[in-house]
Amino acid sequence: MKKVSLAVTVICLICVLVGCGKSVPEEEPPQSFSNMESADVPKETEPEGQSDEIQSDQQIQNESVEENSGLPTEQEEQGQIQSDQQVQNEPVEENGLESEEMSILMKIGDEAVTIEWEDNESVAALAEILREQPMSIQMSMYGGFEQVGSFGTSLPRDDKQTTTQAGDIVLYSGNQMVVFYGSNSWAYTRLGRITDKSAGELKEMLGGGDVTITLELVS
């Protein structure tokens, strides 16, 4: 019996010694809050292709801002400059007569006369016709104070009651040219006046029979 008790005692001592020999596990230090967040919270990753879409959207927005800014591009500015220069270089037309001192030359027979033309629509329309080709008008004496001939076409008219003098050139009935070497009172549209001939010289040129008058546009 003593042997059995001794054996049990020995066994218990062995078990105690074995249990004491085991090392106590070290406790891990607590993690900081920032480390816990980085460890526990998963990182957000952009879906594949989303970055390209964002860049594309930004590019479209930038282009839209440029278009809506109202500022002309360099090419548009150059085009505007060229257009302005072209407009400046084009001859300016005034009543059918260009800025190059274009004028209507009138001859009675073979003799050129100086005319002070009116600034109106009738003279402008006549100049446009003469731009294509000169015009020859067969005139006829009438009433002992004028020569009358047809333009062969109608011109704009603005007839007003007029008392004419020698040298006056008028439009009658919209399509007739009348050159006076005397005086008359009627509703006419003024075209011009011969300025380098006296009344006597005009009567000598126009009062001796029918004449031919030629008109042409010259510079």
C-alpha cells in the first residue's frame, strides 16, 4: 500500500513539473486605430476602364469650354484678317461707277463733250448697261429745241416737273434720251448736263439736223 501511495505521489510531482515547464504565450501588443483601419478596411479600387472614362469626360468638358468661350481660334483670326483685306482691296462701286474714276463718255457725232452726270439710279443703271458694251443712239430733232433718241431699254425714273436749259440731258418716259439746245418745261428725270459748250455752240451742233450720240464707260 505504501508503494502505491508513493507511486501516485511521484506521478503527481512529475505532472506538476511538466506543467510548470510549459512557456506562457506572449500577448500580442494591441494594434493602433490607424493600423486597425488600414488592416480591416479594404482599399477601394477603381473599376477597370473607369480611369480612361474620367479622362475622356474631362477632355470633352475642356473642348466644350473652348467652344463656348467665344474667343476665336488662331485659324479663325487669320481667316478674318484675310477676309478684311479682300474687302479693302475690292473696288467700291458708287452708282455703277467704280472708285477707279469710271465715267460715261458722250460723243455727239465724232466730238466728245464734257458731262456732269447726276448721282441717281437712272445714271447708275445706264452705267451698268455700258459696262457690257458701248451704246449708239440715233437722235432726231424735235420742236426746234431738242434731240430725242431711244435707249432701247427702260431705266429707273423719278420724273419731276422741270424747266430745261441748253445742255440739259434728261430721261423721258423711262426709255428716251433727250438733249436740249433750247428750253422746255415737262416732267423729266435729270441725267446730266453738258458743261463745256455754250448755248450757241450746242444749237450749232444739234440744231442742224439729226445726229448720232455714242455712250461708253471709260476710266
